[in-house]
Amino acid sequence: MKVKDFMDYSHFRYSEITDRIIRSALKIHAHFGSGFPEMVYQKSLMVELESAGLKFAAGTERAIHYNGRLVGHKWLDLVVEEQILIEIKAINEVDKSCYNQVINYLKIFDLEVGLLLNFGSESLQTKRFVASRPKI
């Protein structure tokens, strides 16, 4: 995927920020290609996000609750501007379990938008998710 191949997502929530994140990921994939561990891509993305002036938290621990009780913890790859989850993969091909992971994290951790970035394939794979909120 080349930068000029982007579709117009300007009407989506946080589209300007997600566009900057994806452009940064494309730059990293163009530099490294595939074959490195997730941590290399995550740290490189942190360098790019900092250069882009975006606020982010890396490796943040979040509590998991069920029926008001703590049942576990999960470390999130990156959270940008306190609302955009970035899940980084370095695998040959993403599958439905990767999608479910992002969807569930958005719901459980009350985040609005998620990006799945897979650096493990020949071309960077990206998928954007938006949390559905129940209508009240």
C-alpha cells in the first residue's frame, strides 16, 4: 500500500489522527519491511508519533473487571490521544481472532477507535475499528 492509495476517511471520528498514524506505520514498513519482532515496530512507531506531536501511552496496563470484580490485567501496545488503540502485529496474515481482540479491547477499555497494524506481511496491513455504543 502506498500513501497515495488512501481512501477518503475524513468523515470518520479521529480521521486526521488515524491518517497520521497509518502514514507513520507505512514509513516504518517501507524502512524495515517485514521480519522484525513487534517491539521493533512499536518502538519505531513511538518515535514517529512523537515526531508528529501526538500524545501516546505505550505498554499501559489496564484492569479487566467482571461483575465489578477485578479478574485480570492486559498491557495495551499503544493508546494515542487517550482514545485510539493501536494493536501491533508482526505475523504473516491477520485473521478474525486479531479483529476480535481489537473489538473486545475497545469495548472493555472504553476506547472509541482502534487500529490494527500488521507489519509482518509484504505490505503493511491496516484495519480501522470503531466502538459501537448502545443507544440510550
